[in-house]
Amino acid sequence: MKTIYSLLLLIFVSTTMLAQEESSWWIFGDQAGVEFTPNPQNRSLDPAVATSGYDTDEGVASISDDSGNLLFFTDGITVWNRNGNIMPNGTGLDGNFSSTQSAIIVKAPESPGVYFIFTVGAGGNGPLSYSRVEMSLNGGLGDVVAGVKNVVLIQSCAEKVAATIQTGSNNAYVMTFAESNATSTVNGTGNFNALFTWEVRGIPGPNVSFVFPNPVLQQGNGNLPYYSVPTASSSADRGQLRVSPDGTKLVICNQNSFNGFEGTVLYDFNPGNGQFGGNGLVLHNGPVYGAEFSPSSQYLYHDESSTYGFNGNKKIFQYELCDANNILATKREIADVSEGRSTLQLARDGNIYVGRFDQTELGMIVGPETPTATYNANGFDISPGVSKQGLPVFVQSSFSSSFTLNDQCQGDATEFLLACLPQVAASTWDFGDGNTASVTGPVAVYNTYASAGTYVVSVNVTNVSGDTRNFTQEITIYENGIVDPIDTTLLNYCDDDASGSEIVDLSQFTADVLGSQDATTFDITYHANQTDADAGVNELPLNFDAPLGTTTIWVRIANNTSPIDDGCSAIDSFDLMVSPTPAINPIPDFETCDDISQDGIEDFDLASYLPTIQSAVSTSFNVTITLHPTQMDADTGMNAIDTSVAYTNTTSTETIYVRVENDVDQDCYSTAQFNLVVLSEPTIGTPMNIEVCDDAPLDGSSDFDLTEQDIEVDPNGLGSVSYHASQGDAETGANPLSSPYTVTGTQTIYVRLTDSNGCSNTTQFDISVLDAPSIGQPQDLANICDENSSLDQNTFDLSVQDDAVLNGNDPANHIVNYYESQADAEADSNALGTNYSTPFQAGVTTGTLYARLENIQTGCFNVVAFTIIFERCEIIFPEGFSPNDDGVNDTFSIPGLAEQFPNFVLKIFNRNGSMIYETSANNYEEFAGIPNKGLLAGDGLVPVGVYFYTIEYNDPDEEDTASWVYINY
């Protein structure tokens, strides 16, 4: 154990760390790709990865140039160039897709652009071979040199290969685990029980690089070409061979064994001369497939996993290697997960990644330089790439670190912690920027770098044992981000859609935050609180839905080229304010009626209209309302109209634009519009003048229903009509006249028509009450009975009433007419003639006629009624007749009987009292001497003699008649 402890102190050998950019690109598994810059970037969709068809189960290797650009990659069988195409002569290498470490790529020490691919087979049956790649060939895409391909160094070995840089030079050592009796031409037999190493040499100046064909002789084994490791003797071919980044330690992982050891064994290695050492410290018994060291070589990690594929179980263990006598005591299990076996690989970001079979995420050992490292099974997403068992293998020296750094950010205090710090007694530092420090004891030291860049740090370390060592290491200080001020004009927003929030594009602030800083170097993220911003988690979406009010946004600017753990970043905050935007309902037009000029131009009192506008604004916050002549003025808030004075429109319909702005944020405004409308006066009809005749009493006045004129004033019935006694009242609508309205003589009536808009127009007409003639009252008038009278008619001579009706009025200027009804008299319709006859009506003794006295000049008239008396004319009964058919008195004729008594019945009797004849008004026939009753009815003329008769009048006003008549022939 003392030997191991002594070798551990060799970590302080003076050396310069190789550039890590050579390990920038990882291509592995099923078309999976990651680029470390140094932080991981998923490149599984990169054409070089996606088009290559690359799919391998275990060992892989890739290499980048000194700037981190991909050069080529291989699965140990085929070599692809940076475009994903197979190199000429790039197939058939001696590796195997089922080999744990199928290939490793070593840069030629003294030949720029030249690389050696070392391959091992599978199952312990394949050789350790190498092939030469020259990047100058194939147009700079590289070729596998035909003459230097599959050069065998040992005929059979385990699936293990590792490499480190020789101390003090650019040469390298490549090593494997094999049978001690194997050579470059002969397969070995028995268990794998020997470590071999070969030197990759270069001759400075001539640019010659080559692989020395013979293994390095091992002084600790009698200068034989191998180092016997009986503790690790096993038939196990699977599992990694790992050399620490500082080159001083070596781990053999045996994942399967049939006759020997299965587990993990730790040995020493001297990177200065290629010598192995130590009897082997058994770290773990059990199937171990993958192992890896931390960058400082202070910590070691390995798994325990026996199963291939999905259903396995994997444990991961950690060891601290500083105190060789206490390594096993530091063993700590950091993971126990359901995963199959896989390799572990250190990356440029300082984390150790773990393959996960058929998964689109890599596992990650977080904080590998700390005693509290943890495992994150979902460490990094590589989709659509898929991980298998193997991860790329690199020359471990490229990850070497003599000390660890915390905070590699410009302007921050960078902490330096030496590896295996408890063993340090004193240290003297040169930080490469002109600053130095000397400290005593195992303490951290600090230096603040004013500028970003690469610095060479050298330190002289005195160990507690008294040993003194010098070493040099390049470090990178990354530019620290600065949050530059944000344009404050971008911080205020308006809730224009009244949703209660507003989508704010946070990316618009990025340019301000960056300022003059390189956008490709810094990432800008936005967060809801300071805690998230500090940690760089829970990024807000760039389309951030900001609620009403003030929201504090935290912005983080982080250098994306710095290691994740350092996070050269700065945070600051700014306030977004979202103010509500006023909502405006439709504003009614401001209408006024044109004046008498009817020119469409009027003065508007806009101040009086502001309450109407205010009522259309729906807000719960204070606003300012302004009026503008154009939409542009309303949008810009310019040229507000002075509402304290009357505003004169320029056209009969003029649009006014309203701006309603939030008093808290004047940019939060809405606009609307309404029209100033000058309404034309309504079209009014001209009513005809009215002339009416005076009615009784004849006082020169009359009542008028003025509303009868409405139809003439407003033919369409669209407005309201009122009547007034003066023009002034009509114009103002004051003192409307009520109907009926009494007019005396002649009066002008003024009319106002008001339409639905409130606009009015006026007109006028005259009402004249004309004098009506005074009419006299005529006396009752009896009918005429003379020879000219028809006995079936009542006949009157109406002209006898004329003088009474004229009542002294001049007959030359007046007309008298008579009518049967008052309606006819008033309408002057159906005037009667002077001789008026009317049919006799039984039981009716009087009637009424109407006289109309009309002034010929004015047309005015008066009507008066008078009574006519119906009197029957006297009936004369003949005393005899002679029915001898001589044409004279042939019948018993009674003039006026039938005409005046429509219900009479005439009966004639002989002297014996027998009725011989009967007739009535219904079928009246004059008696001609021939009976129609009794025994002699129809037999001929009755004898000469006296006959008796009766007349039943059937009239209440007339008594029946009984008399006689003499018949003679």
C-alpha cells in the first residue's frame, strides 16, 4: 500500500494540461451525438450523425481538432469523416461492435493532422492493432492510410484499451490487459494476467510520428515486456481499462469471469516512463463494466452491473484516492438503479456521463470532484439519438486537472483547490495574470481575474511528507455577463382585448440586456423570481402572459461557453406594467338642426356633449377624454379640440374622433368616433286657407278642429304638428293652440312641424268666419186639394214660404231652396221643386221640410225646418150609375177612395140585405152592376133599383161610411 501512496503523490509532476477540445464531439450508440462546448449540446440531428447510419452497441471513439471541430469517428471497424461519410479505406478495422473499448484515437505527437486509431477485438480473441489516419488526404476529410492499417501490436487481449500522455513530452502511452505469453504474432493462453503498454513516439523537427512496435519493458518485472497482475488475473474480457487523467493510476474492470477474478483492481502507473506498479488494490468484488476518474484524479467511480440490456440493475460507487491507506474506507454507493451495464466517461464540462441502454437520455454523475457526488439518471436528453452500452473513449490526459476551480467567471473570486488537499503543507501560486499567492496548510486560494481569457497557472506544492512538486495548468476564465439597462419605453403594456392580461414578447428585451456582449456567447433567460433566476431554472416563455398590474421579471444572462457549474451569469430585474385599456361603446351622433340659412353649418357645444361620451366609456379607472379632428390626431393625442368654445363644423356631416386614455398609462387608450350632423328642416306642406260660415248663433265666430290640417302639413305622418297664434310661438314651439279652436272673423294660424330628430319648420294659413244670412221661420204648410191635385199625393206649393225664409234679405243676393232632410239642405243636395208632392201615407198627418237660405256671394247659408200638414181631399160619393156600357157612368166610381185609403173594404147589398158585391184596396175593381157574391154572382146585371153599400176604411182617423146608390140602365 505504501507504493500506491507514493505513486499518488506523483499527481504533482510538472506538466501542462492538453487542450480538452479534442473531446468536444461524442458520437455513439444509435445515431446519437453530443457536442461539449464545454456544456453539452444535443447534436443527434446533425447531418454528420443522422446521415451516417452509425449504430453500434459498445466501444466507440471520436476526435475533434484543437478548436473543437469534429474530425472523424469510428466504432473500431468503420471510420466516418466529419460529414458522416465513410473514409476511403475506412472499413475492416480490427475492432468489434461488441467490444467494451473497441477503439481509442491518439493524436500523433509530432505530425500535425495525423492520428492513430487503436482497436481491440471482442471476447478476448482479437488483437490490439492500430491504423493511421492522415487528415490532409481526401481534400482535408482524411483517409485511412492503406499501408498502415490493422498493424498488430499483440495478437490477443481483453476488450480493454487506454491511453495517456507521456510526462514532459507529446508522446503517448497506449495500454491493454492480456495474457503474459501473448505476442504480436502469437495468441496468448490462460487468464488475462498482464498489463502491456506501447509508446507512441514523435521526433521533433522532422515531423515523424510512429508507434513503437515493442511493449515498454517493465523494470518491476525483470524488464519483461509486461507487468504481471496476479490480483486481477481473470478470463474476463469485458469491462473498461481506465488510466487516471494525471496518468498515475490504473483501474482494471472485470465484468465477467469463468476461472479468475471478477471485480475492480487499482494499480499505479508512471506517465514519465510507462512503468506499472503496485500489487493491486481490490476495490470491489463483483461484475464491474465501467469506471472513470474525476478530472483531478482524486475520485474514482465504477459500476456493478452484470446484465446486458433493459432488465439489469446497476450500482455506482465512489472512492477518494488521496490517502492510499484509507481508499477502501471512503467507498460510498451513490446510485442503485434499474439499468443494464454501460461505460462511464468524463466530459469537458467536468461531469461524468453514464450510458443507458436503448434510452434517449444519458445518466450523469453530478459533482464528481466532491465527496457528495450524486447520480441523475436523466442527466441529458439525446433524442432522437439512442444510447447503447458504450461511450467514446479518449486519451485521459486531456481531462487532467491538478486542482479544481470554483467560479471561473471574470470579476468573481475564483477558488483554487489542490487535489488531495489534506496532504498539502504549503503552496506558492502564480495565477498567470501577474497576481501571486503563498499559503500555508491545506487551504483554498482565491484570485480575481479582471479579464476573460486563458491563463497558465503554476503552483509549487510542498506535501506533508516534505516532497516538493511544481506543476502548470491552463485555465479558462469566462466572460461574466452584465445585464445592461432595458429601454424603459418597452416596459408598459396595455390590455387591449380586455382579457385581463397581455402577451409580452420577452425576447424584445434581449438586445438591451446583451448590449455590446456577444449574442453567441451569452444566453438570456427570463424568470418569475430571483431564486429561479439564480438557479437558471423555470424559464418563463418568451410569449409571457403578463397580468394586469405590475409584474417583476428577473432576467439572467449566462455565458454558454462556461462550465455549467460555474454559470458565469448575472441577474437583474425589471417591472412590466400592464394597464387596462378603456372600453368604448358606440357613441351616438351629435345632431343639431340647421338654422334658417339651411347651409349645413352650425355651432356645436361639444362641452355639453362630453357627458354623453363619458356614458359610452366603460371603465373602473380614471380616464381622460379628448376630441380630435382626425384619426391620426386621436392616435397620437395631437391637436385636441378646445371644447370650451363652440365648434363650427365644415360639412353637414363631420366626423369627430374621440381618444380615451388611461390616466396611469397614457399609451393605453382607445379611440372611437361620432358624427356632427346638421339636420335639414323637415319638408312641410302648405295648408289651404279655411273659410267657414258663421253658425248659430250668428256671432261671427266658429270652432275649428285644427288637427284636420295635420295631413296637409305632414302628408307622410312622420312628425308632430302644433298650431300657434304667432310666428314666434311657432318657431319656439311655445303656447300651442288646442282643438277645437274658436276663430272670430279672419285669423292667421301659424303651424310648426317637428320631425323625429327634433328639427322643425313652420308655415301658416288663414281661417275666415264668413257672415251667414239670418233665416226666417216659415209657417206650417197644408197640402193642396184642387182639380190639379193627384188624389194619391200630398201636394204643396213651397214658394209661398219664400218671403218668410228670406226674412227681409235681398232676394237678388240670396237663393231659397227646400229639402226633405237637413243633411240634404246643408249639403245642398236633392233640392225640391216649387210644387212638392209626396205619396199619401195612412196615419201620417204631418211632415218636415227644410228651407236653405244661401248668400250667393259667400256661399254661406242657414237652414230652417217647417211643418207640412197632410189633409185628405173630400170624397164625393155618386148617388147613381148606369152600367149600360155607353161609356158614361158605367161603374160605381168613388174618386179618392183607393188613393187615400189603402186598407178600405167596399160591400154592396140588395134591398133584402144580401151582399152581392165585395172589393178592397188590395184588388179594387169598381162595381159595374154584376154581382160577385151570393146566388147570382156572375149571372148578369142586377135589376134597376136602389142598392145599399158600406165602406170600411180601416183607418183610425176615419169613420166607416154606409149609404145607397141607384142603378138604372
